Amino acid sequence: MNLILNEGQAIHSIYHPRFEQSHNPLDLLTGGGPWDYFTVAPYFFPNRDPATVKSFAMLGSATGTIPKQFLAIYGADATIDAVEIDPAIIAMGRKHFELRDASDDPSHPNYRTHPEDARYWLATSGGTYDVIGMDAYHQPYIPFHLTTVEFFNLVKQHLSPDGVAVVNAGKAPDGDDRLGVALAGTMRQVFPQVFIIDTAGFGNQILVGVNRPVGDGALNFKQNFDRMQVPVLRTVMDWSLRLGAAPVREFLPTDARYAPFTDDKAPVEQLIDSLIFDQIK
């Protein structure tokens, strides 16, 4: 089941009902779509144990694809705050996508859904999290206030010491990655290191900012994969290492091609428009 809004050309959520019978987290995967990669972002830290990943904030949760994966992998009592600005989408999730949080499922006591603007909620209500994910699109645009140095500084303030910030960045059909480069360059102003995973499906990039230096994060990721015992995490990590358009890698300061986005100047819509126009020439 897919959530497709009457704007742009994009799928915002995916849900496989067979999970309700199997309870196997593998049945929640989307075949390499960007939703699958948020749960593997912590493994750029060396010797990362899945038992140390306990909390998650999802900014732009739509009907709950990623929170549902996180719960299935890291435990029904994991702390999850899912923020979705549109109450109608939350209602759609409850009706058609088995969105079940603490308000209607006591087996998920620490999972809450918030119908608010993501940045305002984080500034006024957010806690501390091992993973903060961002996937807030008004297709094909990202709200500018979720792309800036000031915003990522706010995100960093809400991360645990070994926390990660995870951003889904779309690429153009021809692989043009200017959006990912611009966002990664902005994140690099805030986080000591930023890493890139190219998704196996949908042609997206997952940008991961770590809250403290991790050394050779790509090597850490590979070594964590080698020892990983959780099948669903092992599957997605394998996709990350083998099936992306490019290897898992660090985004270096020398890779930056744009001035960092700030609250005073964040031309993200202009950049996305240029990607669209270049595709239709």
C-alpha cells in the first residue's frame, strides 16, 4: 500500500500488510527505498551494538513507515516521537497504514505522533534521541527552514552523544546529486563528519551526520555489518554496501560546491527547480 499525494510525482509512505501476520521486520522493507535506511544510520560509529539504539524522532513521518520499522527492529518499547504537520495524513495512517502509537496501542507505550511543524516541535517539545530523521517533502520541495545551519544546530542539540542526524535527499532521474551535495555541505558546518549512502531503490541519497568524530566511518559501517546478527539490519546494510550508485562514503569539506544554507539565505527551491528544468530541456 502506497501513500501518493495529489502533488508532484512521489510516494510518501509504503506499508506491507503481511507484516501484521508475520511480525517479521523484513516484511516492512520497501525494497531499498529511502525509508529502509534510517534504522542503519547509527552504524557509522565503531562497534555499535543495536541494544544501544533506543530512541528516535522522525520529522516528516507521513503515515509512519519509518517509525513502524524502528519499532519492529529496536523493540516495541522504543521511544519514538513522530512529527507530521498534516493531521489528515496522520488520520490516513491510522485508517489504512496500521499507524498504532501509544494513543491506541498499549504495546507501544513510548511512541507518540505529533501534528506539528517539525522545527517548532523540536525547539519547544523535543527530547534527546539516538536518531533524528528528516524526510519532510512538499513534493518536490523541502521546506527551507529544515535545510539550514540553524536547523541542524537545533537537531544536534537534541542528539545523544552517539546520536545521528539522517536526511533523505532526492536525486534527479539522471543521477544529478546537487541537492544532496548542498544539504551535506550545510550539515558539515554543524556535524564533525557526514556520510552518504546511495539507496538501492528510488535513486535517493541518505545523509548521516554524526554527533562526534568516528574516524573511518565507512570502515566502521562495514565492520558492523560483518558482525551484525539482526537479519533486517544486515539486509539493509548489505544493500548499502553493494547496491547503491556509489560506495558508502564520507562527505569531505572539499566535496562542497555551495555556500551553506542559512535562515537568511536557503535557496533550496531554486536549486530543486534547476534540477527539474535540466531534466525537461
